[in-house]
Amino acid sequence: PYREEPLLLRDLTYWLNFRVHGAWAPGFTVVNLVLHGSCAAALYGVARRAFRRATKLSPGAAELAAFAGALIFASHPLHVESVNWISSRKDVLSLLFYLLAIRVWLDYLWAEGSASRNRLYLGCGALYVLACLSKASVVSLPGILFMADLCLGPKRSWRDRVLALTPFAIWTLAFVKGYSSLLAAYDTLPEGNSVLESFPEGAPWYQTLICTDLMALGLYLRDSFLPWYPRVFMRPPYALGWSAEVASGLVVTSLGVGAALFGAWRSPLLAWFGAWFFMALVPFLNLLPTGIPYAPRYGFISSGAASLLLGWALVALCGRLSRPARTRALGVCLALWCGVAAAEVSSWSRAFTDPETLWLKVEAREPGRRHAAQGLGRVYGIQAERADPARLEVLAARLEGLLTTTNTLAALGMVRERQGRLDDALALYKKTANAERGGSALGFMLTARLLVERDAARGFPEKGEGDADPEWRQALKLYAYFAERWPGRAEEAHRKTAEVLQRAGRVEEAGAAWRVYLIQHARTPTQRERASAALEALQRGGPPPGD
């Protein structure tokens, strides 16, 4: 996984995976599938308890509704990213503990005997802690437990209900505060690619907040209940003003909230499902200017409530038929859901193995979309490294027809560099460095690299044209600026500075640069070994390691 925030339990599972089979990618996916199946089983356990306590269904019908809900959840297309992406292990892992905590809480509410209740209470708390160590967005759990107590639990005073959840609330506040501080400290990535996104400009913050959340809520409702449509990775992260998507979100959200309120008036269980669905989305909405407020996989917690609601509704509707017809109708409906869902999941999963096709579909659906251009630029940049001359011409033509973004400019520069058009490549790299406000880290690194390689072919001259610095010295200045501009990547900039000086044969400068690197940046064994090997090579008068 790349660019991931630190999560103790998720990282432990990655470590165990790696210890067993190394970097073999299918092994990680298999574990994700097992975790997803465990989530479906845990949801079945939650549904059995809820349907038996809060509905008029017979025991057999309650079991059938629970099974239908779990089956809908297991095959839901919304989860394809969480299961298929190795880096989304946190989704399925945290949801497993989340659902187990709800199941234990329901047992706690109706348990008899103080000893049994205490064990279940402590078990629920421990599962909540494990869920938090898997993904931070599970902090909605105390609210859902409170609503379960209110809607499904035995009659007791408000004081008892509040006191029961006070330790959960204290842990939540402490965890959110500590994790936010950790995330801020961990935010050492180039601007524009950070886990903490900047708030957009060009509109009042409250207008952006309202429009963005309306758009996101409408998309989450659609994803959960009608998940068959031409899918894309992500919508634009913010809606700065009124648009067709915001209007659609307003209509869908109004219908969803209205249905939840009507259901709450008719049934306590529907009230709990509605609270579960909307409360689980709160951490993903843009209540603060951080993160991207919409991505299909972010509905993984809410989809549990949606699946149980669909399963219950399906069994209730089929229950109006005669017994033989009821069984056939339920089987046909579930088979139809699973068949269509399987086709959708299969199509979406195959797209991940061919990112070019995936992004071309996104571009075809919404021409000029920035996310599609960025994705295609990344794919074509990788392809340019091994493409033959004919393919390079094709890539150049495609890139020139895309929206100008950091990735498309960089990829076109790589194509031109492979074609030997170094001046054109350098111009594109320099444009990439200024494509984003405040500069692009990718552009600076590519520009500096090409400047070094051009002067390396000339033998690293002491002077450039006229009295100007040679290009490799200009590259060193770019590395120095890069380290100052993006402190989180200073290690990379200082390492490249030392490598360039060593390649240029400037022994004293290179030695000083490697010693600075060893003191300031060499924190891992690999980094220390690299710096030590370079210093030894300098002492021997040999080339840098790896040359």
C-alpha cells in the first residue's frame, strides 16, 4: 500500500501477510475476501438478533430476512474497491470489528446477570478499540449503539443509557484528538497529494460545505440502494456551487431522510436502520475541510444497514404470497440480485487489472474530467518507459488530446524524452513544475533529473552557456528548493543531491552531502547502508553505488 496513514492493526495484518507469502499480491486479496465473508457472517448475527427482537416476523422468517440481508451485503457492488484494493484492507477489517461490536452490544442489552452483562460490555468496548485501530472512521459506533439501546433495548432510564456509553464517548474524543495530531504530523507528502486536502477557494465556505454534502449524500444513497450504473472512481471532491449533481443530491437526500423519518414513525427497527445509515456517513462528509467527501467504498459501513433493510423488505413482500410462491419469489429475487451484482462486480474488478481501459471509460462518460486525465497521464507515463517508437507516437497523440494536468504534462514529457526531443521534454517538465499553484513536486523532480542527464552526457562541465551555471548545478538548486518546499520529501532531495555530486566527481562536496544525509535522514537500515556504501566508494575513488 502507498500513501497510507498509520493504522496499527491494519499494518499488523499486512506484516503477517508479508511474512507468510512475501509481496505476492493475490495473497493480500485472499485475506480481504476472507475478511469480507466474515463481515457478512457478523452482519447475519446482528440481523438475527435485531429481527427477532423488533419485528413481528416468525423465527423462520426472521432467519430468512437475516440471510437475505447478509447475502445482499456480501454481493453488493459497493464493496468491490474495499475487497479488491489491497490498500483498502482497513475497510473490511474495521467493519468486521464494528459489526461484532454491534452484535455483542445487542446481547449486552438483553443479557441477564451482572457478570454476563459486564463481560459483554467489556467485550464490546474492546472490539470498538480494535475497530479504531483498523480505521478511524468507525468513530460513529457509539451513536449507533445508543440508537440500538433506544430503539431495540429494554426500557431503562436515560441516565443508565448515557452512563453506559460515557466510556465509549471518552475514548472516541481522545482517539479523534490523538489520531488527528498523528495524521497532521504524518502529513509529509507533496502538496496536492496529501491525506489532508486544502479547502477550495472561489466560493464561501458554507456554500461549498452545503453543496458538497448534498452531492455526497445523494451519491451514497444511490450507491447503496441502486448500485448499477456506469461507475467512476471518484466525483470531483468539492461542489463549489449549485449544479445538476447538487440538485440531484438534494432531491435524493430529501427522499432518503423523509423515508427514514416515516420508517422511524412506523417501526423502532426502521428508526435504528435509518440512524445507522446516516450516522455512519458523518465521518465521510465534508464537515471539516479535510479529505475527499465521496468515494463509493466510503459507504461500506452504511451499506450494512441498507442491506438489512433490503433483506427485510424483500422477505416482508414475499411473505404476502402463498407459501410455495413465497419461496420461489424470494429465490428468484435473490438470484437476480446476485446475478446482476456479480456481473457488476466482475466488470469493475476486471477494470482494475487494466487501468487504461478503466480511465478511458471514465473519460468517455465525462469528457474533460480532471480525474480521468490524471489517471490516464499516470498510466501513459508508465507505458512510455517501455514503449516502442510507434507506441510513443500513439501516446503523444492521446496525451495532447487530454485535459492539461500535472500527470498528462509529465507523461508527454516522458514520451518526448524517449523520442530524443530533450528540449521539448524539458519545456514540458518545467511547465509541469508550475502546473499547480505553488509548484508540482513531480515537475521539479523530472526537470532536475533531465538537467542532470543532459549535462552528464557533456561530462558535467564547470560552466554553462555564457557565465551561467551548468545545468547540473541548476538541478542541485532545484533539489535544495524541493527540500525546503516539501520537507516530508527532503530525504529524497538530499539523497539525489549527494548522488549527483558523486557522479560529477566532486569528491569533497559529495562526501559532505552524504555525511549530512547520514546524520539527518538515514533512519532505516537501507538508508544507512546506502550512505555508508557511497562514502566508502568516495574514499576508494570509485563510482557511486549502483552506477
